[in-house]
Amino acid sequence: MTISETTASIESKTDFEDTPAGKYKYWAEELTTSLAARKPWWKKADKIVSRYLGEKKGGDDSASFDLNMFHSNVKTLGDMLYGNTPKIDVSRRYAQPNDDVGRVAAEMMERLLNLDIAENGAEIDAVFRSTLQDRLLAGLGCAKVRYEIETEQVPVMSDDGMPMMVEDNQPLMEEKLIFEDAPTDYFYWGDITWGWCRNWARMPWIAFRSYLTKDQITARFGEEVADEVKFQKQTKSTSDDQEDDSNAKSAWTRAEIWEIWCKETGKIHWIILGYDKQLEEKDDILNLSGFWPCPPFFIANATTTLYTPTPDYIMAQDLYNEVDKLQTRIAVITEAVKVVGVYNASADNLKQMFKDGSENDLIPVENWALFGENGGLAGQIEWMPIVDIVQTLRELIGVRDQTIGLLQQITGMVDVMRGSLDNQYEGVGQTEQKTKFGSVRIQALQEQFARFAGDLMQLKAEVIARHFSPETIYKRSNMAFSVDADHVEAAIELIKTPEDARLRIDIRPESVAMIDYQSLKGERTEYMNAVSTYMQSAGAIIDSDPSAKPFVLQLLQWGLAGFKGSSEIEGVIDKAIEASMEAEKKKQGQPEPDPEQIKQQGAMALQQAKTQSDLQIRQADMQADIRTSHEEHVRKMAEISANLQAKAAEIKTKLQADIMLERVQAQSNIQQTQATVEGEVQKDVVEHQLNMESENTKADNALNQIVASAQASIQQTIVAESVKPEPKPKGDA
């Protein structure tokens, strides 16, 4: 189907003839304009679905490394919002204890709806899961209700068991109901469009697209239509410019039928774009109070500018893309973190170190002198700077994790992960309260989905009320053996009057998220404790005045009416009240007591019960105050303990710092003193050495002088002896 880029303007409906051709022309203009308005959203939604599935453009899986946080977040949200097929809870509006007919009608409707869920659980589960997924991905989920009936013609029987005859001796025939049902249908977000409006309250019309084969067209609208309309294979994409996988097309060719619900005229129209006449027109076939066969759309981020969805992904798409971009870079750099380098080609034996995988071995090197001159092993190999690469990788991982944290804050997923204790002094109660406050966005989405599911079940109940026969309601609710059988007829009359029933009956899913069995157990335990306390207090009243027993039971019934699922036991309490009153009459052997006396006794019993209740409330308030004071005391003590421990840690840290500083200063002083002493010693040694050298020099000089003087004296003696005349001999004289 090709959507026209330009649409005509409509000034008045009177410009179109009140004929099948004129009505087709009008609705073709409306549909073409609406489809053109939906086209931008459909294009975005198709891309978002592909993003969720991790599909790459052109099928290139190596183009990028996608972390696909979007898929993870959507799966987590989906599991939180919907756990299993909900059980429908129908109860009296305002929990009025004396409205027995309303109670029985609510129980019958609850049985009808839950029986339908039990029999068609897979279909209803698929409807809820599909609408929830459409809301989380494309931004809009939709489902509608319809009414199915199957009848046959049977002869009318007379009182004697013979068929009644009419003219030409033909039996008188009547239509007999064979089967009726109120199924729910899921509608894909690309098969829905609507008129221009700013909010749901101003919605003019809604159109639902169905795909019918030629055989179905022939059976529904005739051979003439089937021969002239266009049939084509159904594709998974709704956008004209989106790449369609030929393997994903259907084997059957089908025609696109638009079913248009117009609130202004209260009529339903069927057309096929391209076929020049309206196929069919009917008055409102369901007669629902709100006209629409579907609840308000489960829509995302709608504004009053224009009623159209904006998928949640659009609000955070930049962060999703940034995470994938960073992850792609991390993957590329991770591939580069490897031992790679270059080496001297002449040193072939270096490769042996890595290829042989030798351990504790020596590798011989030829020409060792030249090997050493070239810088040894470091001069022969140059490694890739892997340290810089690893540092870059660490920085990228840190930036990616910060981006993921920001993404989780924007999408609200950080609220889902709350709940752990931030510090050791934080109590569990504080953490639970903080978790509840932090998960407001998730709770709001849960409430929206629960409201959508409840509105859908409300429409289903209204279809049952308006179109099911009383016999079908009675049979499927299985009330034949109920203790409230005497109220069944009036309850069916109430159900068959939806305008009155909706004022007395409230329909809602009991639970759409995962069932909290612990919470359910706590609620019932709390109720049983309250009943036990009440019966202990009421026992004294009954002992003092046995005639007050019916009124005590009525007061118990009044309290029971405010609890979920109480309708199953309220009928038993009603019977107990009646039996108690009858037994009291027989015991006294008196006619029916004076109504005024009963009123006074009832007032007295109620006053006593009220007094006991007030006393219990005061006791509960006192206990609550004590618990609150105790919790406040514990919290303050925890704060004081935390402050004391923080101060002690601060003092300890300061003392350690002071001791460390003193140690450093002492070591510095010791080193300085030691250096000074060593300097003085060294100075004395040098001076002593200098003195010793000086003394030695003086001694040497003196010795030299003595030696020189002695040598001079000796020399002089030698000279003197040499110049003396030789003595003459005595004989010569």
C-alpha cells in the first residue's frame, strides 16, 4: 500500500453523496490523511523493532559491536509489568455489606470472566503480552472486543411433542442459540489509525485493518468484490520505504479491509482502499456505553499537541547509540591488545624464542661481539606500545560505564536496581521506603497497564451483560449449587442492566505483575488476626446478651465486605446470621420480638462493639507510637554511633598522621645530626693528618739540618787533616 504524500481538504460532508461510492470517497480521504500522519511514527517504530532484535543494516554483523542495552531494558520492564495471566476481581462498588444482589452479581460476573481466561488463557495471555510489547517498543498497544454467536433453525414443538406446521405443510421454524462468546482481539500497532485529535476524549473515529483472503472476501462481501479488489502478500513492515525481507512475506495474498468506527454517526463502515464503493455499513453492533470496542490506547508519551505516540526509545536514543559506539571502539582496541613487534631480519635466531616455545633454555648467538655492539636483545627487537593501548582501553571502559549509568537514570532502569543498603547504618525499612519512592516511574507504568487490562475486561463484561442470554450466564457461572441460589435471578437481571450494574459492580485485574505471595499471605494473616481479636471481644457481649449474636455477626460481615475475595464466604455468614436469629426465636419460645427492642439491642451491641473497637484502635495506635518511637530511637542511636565512629576514625587518622610526621622529622633530625657528627670527625681527621704531616716535615728538616751539619763538620775535619804538615821522624832530628 502506498500512502499519498498530499491529501485533499474536506469542507463539509454534504460534498459527498449519500451513496456507497460517495461514502467511500469521504472515508478514503479521511484514511489517506490519517495514514500520512501515521507514516513518520511507523518508520521510527520499524527501526526501533529492528534495533530491539539487533538487526544490522544489510546484514553486516561486523559493522559494529552493539551492546543492545535497549533489548535488556525492555525485557526487564516487560517481566516486571506482566508475570502471568491476571485473575479478574469483581466486587461490589463501595463494599456495601447489605447489597446481596450486587454481591451475587459480582460473583457471577467474576466466574464468567475467569472461566473465559481459564479456557482461553493462551489467547488472552498473547493479547496482553503483545500489547505490552507494542507499548514498550513502538509506543502503542491496542486490543478490542467483539461478540460471536452461532445459531441454527429448529422446528417449533407443540405441547404434544409434535412439530408445529404452517402453510404448505411446512414445519414452523425458530432460531436456536448454539454458542455465544465475547473474544478479545489483539491489533498490531501498524494496523490502527484514527482521526485528527488532541486527546482520547476528542477521538472522532478509529480504523482497524484486517487482512482477508479471496475466499474470505467472497464469503463476507460477495464474488463481485472479490474479483475487483487488489490482493498482495502481507509483509512484516508497515513502512513503504522499509526494506522488506522476501522470506518474511506470507504465502497467501490478501486484501486490506478497514473497519472504521465513527463515534459521530454511531456507525461502522468497511472499505478497501482502491475499491470505489463502501463495502458495508452497520449501526453500532455492540451498543457499549462508551461506543468504542477497545479501551483507550496503551500509549507512550502522548501530548495535547497531537494525539500520537512517541516511543520511549526516542527519548534516550542518543545515549543508546553512544553506548554502542563506545562498545565498538572497545571491541576494536581489544583486538589490538596483543604481543606484536619488529626485529632485525639478520638475527634469525630471535624468532626461535617464540616459535619453539622453549623454556629454561639458552639460544646460541653467532658473532657475539657484533650482537653486543648493536645493543643486545633490546637493540634487535622493538615492541608495539601496548601500555598506551591498554590505558586507552581502560579510559574507554570507564566512559562507557558512565554513559550506561546515565542511560539507566534517563530510562528509569536505575530505579529497578535500587534496594541495596547504601551504608551499614541504613535500616531495611529506610531502604524499602527509598526504593518505593525511587520506583515511581515504574509503578506508574504498572498502573497504566493494569488500567488498560481492567478496561479491556470491563468491555468484555459489558458485551456479556448486553448480549449473552440469561441461560448462558446462569450455566457458565455455575450458580446452581451456590448458597446464594435464591439471589441468582435478581443478580442476572442486574447484570442484564449494565447501566445499573456499573454503579454497583467494579471490575479490575487482581494482579498483572508477578504475584506477591508473601503480601497475599500477610493480608490474610492480618485479617485473621483482626477477626480473632474481634471474636474475643464479641464473646463477652454474646455471653452477657445472647440475643446480640446476630448483630455481632452482621458487624463481622460489614468488616469482611472490605476485603478482596470476601464474596466467597459472605453467603455463608448470611446463612449463619439467619440461623442465629431463628435459633434465638426458638430458644425463647416467643413470637418475633418487637422491632423497637431489636433496634435497641442492636444499638447497644453496636455501641459495645464500637467501644471495644475504639479501645483496640487506641491500643494499636499506642503500639504504633511505641514502635515509631523505638524506630526513631534506634535511628538516632545509629546516627550517634555513626557520628562517634566517624569522629573516632578522624581522630585515629589524625593521630596516625601526627605520628608519621614526627617519625619523619625524627629521622630527618637523626640524619642531620649524624651528618654533622660525621663532618666534624672528618674535619678532625683531616686536621690531625695535616698536623702530622707538618710535624714530620719539621722533623725531617731538623734531621736534614743535623745530617748536613755533621756532614759539613766531617768535611771540615777531613779538609783540616789534609792540610797539616806531615811530622818528621825522630831520628832525623
